[in-house]
Amino acid sequence: IIFSLFCCFFSVPSMALLSAMFLPLDTLVREWLEEDSPTFDIGGAVVGDSVQTATIYAKSSLVLAGVPFAEAILKFLGCAVQWQVAEGADVPVSSEKVVLGVVTGPIFRILQAERTVLEVLSRASAIATLARRAKRNADAAGYQGVIAGTRKTTPGRFRLVEKYALMAAGVDTHRYSLSDMVMLKDNHVDACGSITLAVQRAKPLAGFSTKIEVECRSEEDAMEALAAGADIVMLDNFVPEAVGPCAQRIKQKYPHALVEISGGINASNVAAFVRGAPAVDVVSMGSLTQGVPAVDISMKVASTGVAK
């Protein structure tokens, strides 16, 4: 998967590298800003166009993420930002809010950018904060495999922001879309009639270059999938104590297969699933991008004290 391969070479992608990988960020930015101001910004006309500054604050503890997107929004509107905190950094907040960055530009442009910048930073940072917590809990349990998100993201191009936030936290994005990898889930299997038939139908379509993963409801399902030629098996909704022994038996018979676990796993209970389960290669969690607790980020314009 592109994002996963990318992480092997760059810990946190730069804005320039992101732009090279995807459609220009200006395309996203224009869509977001046109949605927020489809006709006329009366408030912007009220404040004028003098060059002023605004400070971006963290008001709750977080992992900062979404910087390239915030920069692209501000640049599109003729503003600049000087960051005080690096992308992917832990930002502890106690009694006093913490300065994340300072924006400079025409005041009406700063205010046009404000809500979109804060939405991107808040959502991305919330995901990164939870994902970092999940990874640390797994690491503390001695797990050495991959912590990953899922495809359970916001529909549309905002998915890119959410996948990027996972990377900023140091976890894997999993597949970005249906085109990235073949995943045969329970509905695919039930519609085909069997795991074997589903895999056999998928293999000539996928070719040698695309991996095939099968969602498995039992150890028997996993063995059938691998016997049919699957590359990865996902043990779905297993209880924590069953995961390690099942993965070990699968590896003994199919040592080159990848074993993923998913279903009911979150940042709070991940340690129970991975402790003593070295044969588990990947732990994926939809909770990293769904129902994520909010973080508090704000922007405050410096008061000039002069009526205009």
C-alpha cells in the first residue's frame, strides 16, 4: 500500500512530497473553501485587508497532525504560518494553552481560512493522538508487529487527511481504497458460497502483484483461505486469549502468511490482544478513525486595540 511503503522512507511526509503523490492540494483546498464560502463573505468585508497575526493554540493534550493541509489552505489564501511545534510531536497541555503556530496575512483571509484550518488540524490531531496511544499501549505489552487503521474513514477526499494522521502518529494506514488490495470479507464469501471459491475467483483478477486477504471467522476459515492461495488472513472478532495460539498454529503450517487481527480492538484493550501473541503480524482498528474523541485547537487574532 502506497502510504505504508512511503512510511519506510519518510517518518512524516512533507507538503511537497504529499503534493507529488496526489492531486495538487490546491484542488482539495479549493473544494473546502468553496464549500465554506460559496458566494460572499460579509464578515471578511467587515474586518478589512490589513496584515495581522493570529495564534493557533492547543487547549488540550494532543499529537499534532495535519500541518501540510493547514499550510496549503493558508498559502492558497495568501497567508503564511510559522509553526512552534513539529508535526507528529506530543503536545502536553496542563493549565495553560500551548502555542502551535502563528499565522500572518490579510486579516480577512486569515478569518476565511480559520474554520477550515481548525477542522483539519483538530480532526487529524485527534486521530493521531488516539493512534499514538494505541501504539504505545501495544509497545508496552511487548508487541513488535504493525498497528494499523482501516478503511473506515470519512467518505470523499477527507479520507486523505485521516490516513495522513495515522502516519503522523507512527502507525500504518492499511489499504487506502478497494483498489489497493483484495480483501474478501464475510459478505464476499457468503455471496460466493465458500472461501475457496472466492479466493479462486479473485486470484486471476488480482494477478501476481496484488495481495489477497480473507476475513476469517474461525481458525478453520483461515486454514481454508491459505490453502486456497490467500496471502493474508484476518482473524475477525476473536477473543483476546484465542488470538495468540491460533496465529501460532497458522504460522506453523503457513510460515509465509501474514496474520491480521481485527474486530472489537481499541486503544484501551489492544494490550490484551497482543500480549504473548508474537505470531500476529498486524492489528487493525476501525476505532482509530471512527468516533475519535475530539481535541481542542483554537485560533485567536491579536487585538490591535484600534477601531478601523
